[in-house]
Amino acid sequence: MFSLLPLALLQSLLLVIGQVLLKFGLTRMEPFGWNSAFFRSVLVNWQFAASGISFGLGSLLWMYIVKRFPFSMAYPMVSLSYVFGLIAAVIFFHESVDLEKWVGVALIIGGCWLIAK
């Protein structure tokens, strides 16, 4: 019904959204500790909660992908999350990315395209 590549793109995007929200959420939390202040900061942190929802949706989609497609095709598609992660690092965290990393991203995209073909 659905082809692998669009599903893998969506699943990888959900994982990266979860990671970005997690990083934003962690910056608003109290320092880690086994105390009530830390756990209160977890419970009232919408970004932390939204990251869990995003991870959950990504996991449900991953279950569909693994059930429907050969594992040898599905699993390499997880590497698309590295592509989105690098782009998110530039957009949201203003990190600089050198040419070698962009070449690596291009290779990942090419490899996923060949696998999904």
C-alpha cells in the first residue's frame, strides 16, 4: 500500500523531532538528581512530553515498516535520521557543519535511495 521511502522519511523525521524537542526540554530542566525539584521540572516540561509523543509515533510507524518490508531494506533507512539530525543541528542549534559531513550526508541519501529502489 505504501512504499518504503516515504514511510522511512516520516519515521526518521519523527525521531529527529523527538531528539530536538528532548534537547530543548533538557535545557529547561533542573540539573539531574533524585529529588523533587528535578522530577517537578520533568512533569511540567511540554517539550519533554512532546518528545515522548514523537518517539512513540515514530516507534509505531517503525513497527509497521518492520512488519511490512524486508528487514534488509527497512533497517538501513534508519540512517535517514542522521541526515535530518544534521540539518536540525544547523537550523535549531546553529552548529556549523563542514564539507566532509555534507558529503557523508549525500552518501547516506544515495545509499538509502539505492536500497529503496
